Amino acid sequence: MSSRITKAVIPVAGLGTRFLPATKAMPKEMLPVVDKPAIQYVVEEAVAAGLTDVLMITGRNKNALENHFDRVGELEATLERKGDTEKLEKVNYSTDLADVHYVRQGDPKGLGHAVLRAAMHVGREPFAVLLGDDIIDSRDVLLSRMIEVQGKKHASVIALLEVEPEAAQLYGIATVEATAEADVVRITGLVEKPAPGTQLSNFAIIGRYVLQPDVFDVLEKTEPGKGGEIQLTDALQVLASQNIAGGVYGVVFRGRRYDTGDRLDYLKAVVRLAADREDLGPPLLDWLREWLPTR
Ligand code: UTP
């Protein structure tokens, strides 16, 4: 794995309107998935891929996020007094996980706009972007493979998932050319959320990117696109079509991914991850087996 990339940017400034009212006063990235907020899975994934410098692009309601990755004196003291080292470890784990920095987005003008806010912190080096509401199962490899491909191609790399044609309108969609490696494709074009039936492929962009810093120069000039938002997909389309800084490659992911910003996917993530846990899985599955036939 290339060790050149050390910085992860995690945008968490979206309004999370699909999850209202839960997200009225709390970012969707703080919703618990079993017993950890979604954002902790994402930071753990970045750290596991060697990225220990984490920049979160925050918006309103950032306090809960900051507090989660900071010390909580009163809680720690209480657990210490009780001698509850197991819970104390859980509390301290997220504090010590990574070197977390924050920058505000101000107005949530889109994912591209959020990523551009990272320009100063990142400087002129390749960096990763992980969407804070997208969880990749820690048993499946994605980010470290993308970093490896970035190191070989000296290009930007996006993660792709093959989706059903009906779902294409929910994603950025990529047209691709095969390469010599089965899981790597070259991106020839990108369209954000194509109208139903107009998508040119089933390759959907999911929330992991390893980008050349040149994307910042393009984002500076990117006008609002779909939904009136400054779209990262539009900037990547410029990198791909003009072959800027090596163009864009895709790593095709065939593992488990959970979109916790979508209510149904969120529920599936909680059940699937809990079902796989040693402590919760057996009683949960027993109950589900009993309960499902009564539906
Ligand atoms: P989404 O489109 O899923 O987020 O953005 P959203 O706008 O919050 O969702 P809904 O549709 O209203 O429910 C993907 C990621 O980009 C971040 C979000 O926090 C999420 O992690 N984002 C989006 C920003 O940081 N800033 C933005 O302006 C938009």
C-alpha cells in the first residue's frame, strides 16, 4: 500500500433531510448504527487504511460530532470511580482514534463545495474523501485498494458499485473502459443522478474517493449543477474528460456497503451488523425467526 496519502476529508455538513426529524438537531452521521455513531465506523476505516489526519467538514449542529471525538471529563471520572474499565475503554477509544480537525462549510452548497473547504488543510497532495453517512463493512477491502491504485496510476480514483438500473437515478453514474486489472476501470464520463432510463451504465459512485489536489482548481470553477448544488461529480467529470492530473479511475467494489443516510438502508445496516455481532447476533436472530412468521 502506498504510504504517501495521510489525509482523510470527511464531509458531514449535509442537512440530512431524508432523516428528519431525527436530524433536526443532530447530524445524520451521529445516528447510532448498533452502538456506535455512523461517523465512528468511517473514521475507523480511514485509520485502518493508514489515514490518521482527519478533517471533518462540518455545518450546523457540529457540537455532537466534536464532542464524540473529544474527552468527556465527567463521564470518564464517573466510570473510573466505578472501576468500569470496559466502558471507559469504549469512551476513550474514539478520543484517541485519529488527529481530528474541523472546518465549517457555512452554507451547505453541495458536496463539491464541502470538499473545496479542505483545500487549505490538504495542500498539494493526494487525499481521500469518505462520506460520513456511507459505511463500508470493515471485513471488505476498499479504501486501501483505492490508495494502491492511486499510487500506481497517479490519478484520481473513485469507488464504484454496480446497481440495479432503477436505482441509477439516486447516484452519480460512470461510463467506463476496462483495464488490465479486473477490479479497476478507467472513467470516460460521469453524470450526477441521471434522469430515469437515461443512465449509460450501472456503475454508481459510492462515498469513497482518493483525489489528486488538482480537483480543488476545478472545483473553484465548478458552477452549481443538479439540485442547484456544487457537485463533486461535475468536477470529476472535468478531470476525466480532460485527462487532468492522470484522469480518473474506478475501483469496482463488490463488498458490503450501507448508506445510513437512507432510512431503509439504515435499518438494514443496523440489523445486518447486529446480526453479525457475537454479543447481539444470536439473541437478535432467535427473536427475528420467531417474530417474522407472525408478520
Ligand atoms: P447527501 O446528499 O447524502 O447529504 O450528501 P444530505 O444533503 O445531507 O442528504 P439529504 O438528501 O438531505 O438527506 C453526501 C455527503 O456529503 C455531505 C453530507 O453530510 C453527506 O455526508 N454534504 C452534502 C456536505 O458536507 N455538504 C453539502 O453541502 C452537502
